[in-house]
Amino acid sequence: MKRLVMTFAVILVLFALSVIGCTNKELAGATPEPGEEVVSTCVTCHTDKDILQETATVEEEAKSEATTGEG
Amino acid sequence: MEVWEKVFVKDGDFLQSTHGKVGCVICHGGNSQEEDKGLAHAGLIIDPSDGNCNTCHQDLAQSHDISLHATLSGFESALEARGGDISEGSPLATAMENHCQECHTTCGQCHVSRPDELEGGLVSGHKFRETPSMQYNCIACHGSRVGDEYLGANEGIPADVHWTQATMICTDCHSQELHGSGEETESRYQNSNAAKCEDCHEDVWTNTEGNPQHEQHLGDLSCQVCHSVEYKNCYGCHVAIDVEGIPCRTSEPSVMQFEIGYNPLRSSERPYKYVVLRHVPTCSGTCDFYGDELLPNFNAASTWKYATPHNIQLHTPQNESCDACHDSTELFLTEEDIRAEEKEANKDVIVDEFPETVGK
């Protein structure tokens, strides 16, 4: 009986570990091995000067023209 | 800096670095699987410093969180010292929110990008720089006084010898100090990690042989009294909201002056009787836009403050001879140098006894 309980416990732990491993895909995918290429739309665009220039939107100037003197 | 340039990760090596391997989304949010720019940036965190850096850099992040760079308590203490009410919802609290909070510094604004005050932008691709850039980080905020002094940008005033002779950058002297000391302070001079001249020039204190000036004055004059030159003083700062609803400030043109006064921070750490004083931009009406009499005890704190100008020279006009200083009242902050409405506030730092002429 004791051996049965132990076996069940080990199976339960192994199952839990495999579930964690499967559901943590986002973290695993975001932490590539050394040398592995990071593939995401973030990297694709933010390492491409031409795409960034094409898609850039001019920000509104938030500085007041009434400001004078040194800060 | 162009808009696209601010977010251009030009150094591919970053992606293989410790921070790069973490992936973009974990720190910045957004959705890396979306191709549409708007959807990819939904929920984007531009500066993810808060709450992320302390995962690995706990000690530094905790120290930074209570440092002046994070708390801005220097502003608060200056207002409170003058009787200002900065409790939540008060007019001064609103003024602080509108005009002071922009100086808040996060980890990323020193180690990754330019500060918000300069509208951000990555400094070296996305590389995490252990040592911030002097030009794009330190001087970006500390430029008009310290930066200009140090680099010699004030017409007719030489640059600091630490720059001209040794090309030292800010962090060569100011290292741990920039993350605070682990204790809350109200002024940079309370920081126990603050840079001191003797950190490098210990020999000046241990061996005064052949240098009668040092022998005579090490204990009663701060180093800058003999070794700095004219520096920038600012007056009459007023803050307001302009017609378009944007915070603005105005101040009078700055003035290059050199003023020796009594030490307002005299302690065992800084025992000097005389120090160099700098006029801070504030005046009794600085916050008048937000209400009347918001600083009811304006005279409780001086407007000429303990200063450490960053234009150090070996030879200066005041140290060329004993009489250059002992025979001169020009170098000292006197009643005549103080605006009428500020005489009371500065009564403790105004010099009323001048050094006797040598030989008398």
C-alpha cells in the first residue's frame, strides 16, 4: 500500500512538472538559447531602420513656448 | 533625435545579451505576435524600469527608490522649509506635479535611454550601459550649471581641470552616490556616498609641507573657495500653465558670479567657515500662479546655497596671492550683493567680518 502511495505521488509530481513546462511557452519562447534567433515582430521592425522610418508618426510637441531662461 | 531613431535597436548584439535574451514583451508588454503596429503596441510600457530592474538588481533598485533621483525630496524639503504645504491636493502639490516630477529619473533613463526631459530615445541601440553617457544622460539634466561649467561652455571661463587634464567623466567621481546611500536624504550633501575631493587628493590633507596655503586653510575653507572660478547663478524662476494648458517656467537671465559666504551646512564632515555659495532660481513668487502666499515663511531658508562649482583650476585669481583674498571684499557675499527682499533669508550666510590684510 505504501509503495502504491509513493508511486502515485511521483506520478503526480511528474505530471505537474510537465504541465508547467507546457503552459510556460511564452517565457520559454522569449528566452532563447545563446545563438538562437529571436523571432518576433518587435525585433523585426525595431532592427530595421527603413521600416521604422516608414511607420514613424510625428509626436506632438509638449514643450511650452512660454518657457524662457535656463532650467 | 528623429522619432524612429529613438526606438532603433541598431546593435544586433543586444539581442544576445543578458537583457536582450529576456525578450521584448516581458519588460515592455505589447504583443510580439501582432503585425499591425497599433495592435502590437497595445498596452506598451515605454519605460519598464519600475518593478522590473529589482528582479535581479535588488540592492541597487532599493537604494535608488529612496535616492534623490527617484524621490525628488530636495524639492519637497525646500518648499516645506519655507512653510509650504505640499499635502495631497494642495496648490503646491499640484505645482510640484506639473513642474518638478519631470525631473524624476528611472533606472532606464540613465542606463538605457536619454531622460524623459529630453524626450527619451535609446542611447546605444538598446545596450544597457553600466556607466551612463555623460553627454546624453548626466548633462542632459545637469547641463545648464554643472555641465556648462565642467566643459567650459561659459564664455571666458575655463573648463574644469578634471576634464581638460584627465578627461574624467561624471561617474569617475560620482559613482555609488548616484544610487543614493540607502538612506533617505533631503539634499545631495547629506548623501554619505557623496564625492569628496580627498577621495583622490588625500595627500593634500596628509602632507601640507611646502604649501602654506593648505597648511593655513584646509580646515576653514572649502576647496572651491580657492580653486573654483565664476559660476552660474539663477534668479526669479516662476512656474505656470500656459494658454494651451502646458506647464511652463520663466526666469531672469543667469549671472556669472563668484561669492564666498558663511557655510550654511557646517558639520564635522564640512567644518569650513567659508564656502562658495550659489543663488538658486527660487523667489518668494515662484509659485504665485497656483495661489497667494504659498511660501509663507520664505525667509526661513536662504536663497544662496552651499555650492560645489565644477570648474576647478589649480590657479585662480583669488589664490594667486594672500592679499588677493585677504585684501578684497569683492569676493565675499555682502549685504550689497543681496536683493532687498532676500536679505532676511540670507542673514546667516552674509559675510560681515572680512579676513584681515596679511601682516596686520
